[in-house]
Amino acid sequence: MADSPDAPFTRYDEQLRAITDLNERWAAYLSLAEFLEDELELWRRRQRQEIALGFRDEGKTWKEIGEAMGDVSLQRAFQYGKGE
């Protein structure tokens, strides 16, 4: 696991703190936050897909996969497997 929840953001903190004009810093923050949120969602989808397909490779049904992945429906588990 990661060292601490803040560790991945240290470089972004440093970049933002280097901007002395607070209006510019705010604009940069908004842009960066949107980028990071998009990247996080892509990462989540990729991880859910890899895990769902891993369970499938082990021979589990979509219903069993849904139960293992937080008791989601078999339809949602199937969507995870498709990267949705």
C-alpha cells in the first residue's frame, strides 16, 4: 500500500504553492483537481475490470463476482468486467 494518503499529492502541492498569485493558484488548482479526478476514475475502472476478469478466470460466475465485489448485482459485475 501507499506510504500515506498525501504522498501521491506532494508534487502537486509543491507546484501549487509555488504560484504566489492566489487567483492564479486557484485557477491552477481547479484545473489540476479536474485532471486528477478524471485520472482517478480511469484508474478505478481499470482496477475493477482487472479484478472482475481475474475472478472470471478463476471460474466464478458473474453473480459470485458481484457478491465478492461489494454485493453488487451480477449485471454490475458484468459491467465491471467490460470496464464500465
